[in-house]
Amino acid sequence: MTRTVPDSCPGVLRMHQAADGPLARIRLPGGVITPDQLRALAAAAAELGDGTLELTSRGNVQLRAMHDAAALAERLERARLLPAPGHERVRNIVASPLSGRRGGRTDVRPVAAELDAALQAAPELAALPGRVLFTLDDGRGDVTGLGGDIGVHAVGTDEYALVLAGRDHGLRVAATHVVPTMLAAAHCFQRIRAEHWRLREVPGGTATVIAELGLESRSEPRTLPVDHDIPIGWLPQDDDRVALGAAVPLGTLAARTAEFLAAVEHPIIVTPWRGLILADLDEWTAEQVVRVLAPMGLIFDAHSPWLAVTACAGQPGCAKSRTDVRADAAAAIDTGRASATGPPSPDRTGIAAGDIRVAGRQHWSGCERRCGRPTGPVTDIVAEPDGYRISGATEQS
């Protein structure tokens, strides 16, 4: 794929001019955010924007309709959410959200922190495209399937498979060499990428990176496990405490709800499924959190149809969208026309929003670009000039 325009992926210092105003994207390596930082984002959304926080498919947060860029940057710098202005758009690190607390072969949280610090310390890597993605999978298979550019997947407590362009190539790395190896791969990608944004787009890119790293295959390449289950509800931790997984309908979190989340004063992880994990709770506190936050719209039910539905920004946020797809998707859920389970939907075109009935994982898009589409088999519901088109569940090419 040849790019004819420069990478315009937004950040805080370079926002995207959306139809509803400037949009800022704040990177949260590993999805980690402290209660104080969440309070800072909630206040910024309420006082400088549209009053909502958007959770992204990379575990980051977006703020819409920002009317004072300088004030936002100042607030985020005070909250330590802008630690390296030159590198802010390339700190795209997704890690297994429950790592070190529940399941997995190893704890990748320290690796995420080390990789983030190493990226910030490398001046030349500030020029990486904002679309680059680093993945750290603790072996459970929850983030490898996101199709990162440079990643690792734990195959033992001290050994990782090196994942390039979303695939295993039989290369194995000791735990102590993970960050140096990923950093070396990032430097190589930056040198060879030309106008390309992703490693998979570079002709021969993966082979070039492997050759430069000087690693030899120690195993047959294999299909690494991919787990599409979203961590929702009551999640007992390995230390007998509790984590709560919450879905955020269509990834839009009201600033007031974010303030209540921060008030719990416990670790918060933004997941790449546009949800949240509130960790290290005792059972009594977890029960109170559910009682307060469920009526405010957070979903703790693993069988909720909201878990199966995603959507792009749609109108009024996107000028390219043909309609308000989020409102149409929400109406389909509220009326029972969108469900988490059921028979597959036949391909159809020219369907009115009120006539759509779809079961299973589905993504609603305002145009053919299908922004925000999740990985894996998903039914596409795409707005066209004369209604919606439904295309049966397939992998995106």
C-alpha cells in the first residue's frame, strides 16, 4: 500500500479537526491510568470539550470538541499524561489488561513501563507514524490478535515469541531481551518504512527486520492463540482480591461517570475493547461499585448485547459519515434488533435503520472506510446513500 498523504493520526499537540471540533487523543501505554489522571481527563472533557471521554480500540482516550488546546496541554502535562511531547503520538502500547492479576503466563506490566521509557529516550523514534502499534501479550492471547506491528507473546514464564506484523515467525526472545529487541525492530522499521504507516505495508519489511535483528528461528512458526472474550463483570484475582470489568456502551464515557470511577481510588485500566477494569478491590467495595455505576450506564453483564456492537464516530462528529450510526446502533440494541447471539444475518442492501436485525459481533459504519472496526469475524453494517448494507461476518482484509 502506497500512502499519498502524511500520517495525520491525532495527539494532544496536534489535534484532528473533526466535524464537531478539535479531537485530542491521549496515549495510555498499557491502558494504565491513575484515579487522579482520570479526574484530570474528566475535568478537561467537562470544561474544555463536549463532556465525554471516548475509549479507543488501542486502550487510549479521546476528548472531542476541545476549544482551548493550550489549556488542555497544560492540564495534561500537570497530570503527567504528556511526559514526552515529541513522542506523544508513538506511545501506542497495548498490554494484556489483566496481566499480573488474573491468569496469563507472566506479568507484562513492568515490560510495558520499560518499553514506554525506552521509546521516550530514543529521539529518532519520535518520527514513527502515529499508527504504529506495540503489543505485549502475557500468553492468554487477548492482544496478539489486534494485529500489532511489533509485539511479543509469552510462551513461558521467561520466554516470548517475537510477533511482527501480527504473526509469529518462530523467533524466541528471553524476558531480559524483550525491550531491547522491540526497540531495535522499531528503529529498523523507521529506517525502511518510507511513506508507510504499518510494518505489514512495507514490501519485504518483516524479512528485513528479522535479518537486521540477527535472530534465528528456534521454533516452527505457529498460529498463536487469539481470545476474543472481553473481560466483563466479577473477575477474581489470583491474590483473592477482585477486579471488575465494565463495558462502556459504544466507548463513550460521560465525564460525571468518570469522576465516580476515579473516586473509588483503585487502579484503572482502559482496555482495547473500549471498556474498563477497576482492579485490586475487596468484595464489599466491588459490590458497592456495581450498585453505583451500573445505573450510570456501565455494563457488568457478560451477556449484554452491548458487548457485541461497535460503531465509528458517525454524525455529527465525522463529516464523511452519512448518518448518526451510533444513534441507529443504540436504537437497535434498545429494541432488541441487535443481539449478542443468534443465526447469521444474510447479506442485504438498502435497509432502513429501523428494519435492521443482526446477531453476533457487528460494526456499524457511516461510510465505506469502516473506521474503528475490531479484528476478527465481524458483520459489517455500512451506511449507503439509500440505506444500510449488511455484509456477513468476515475477517477484514
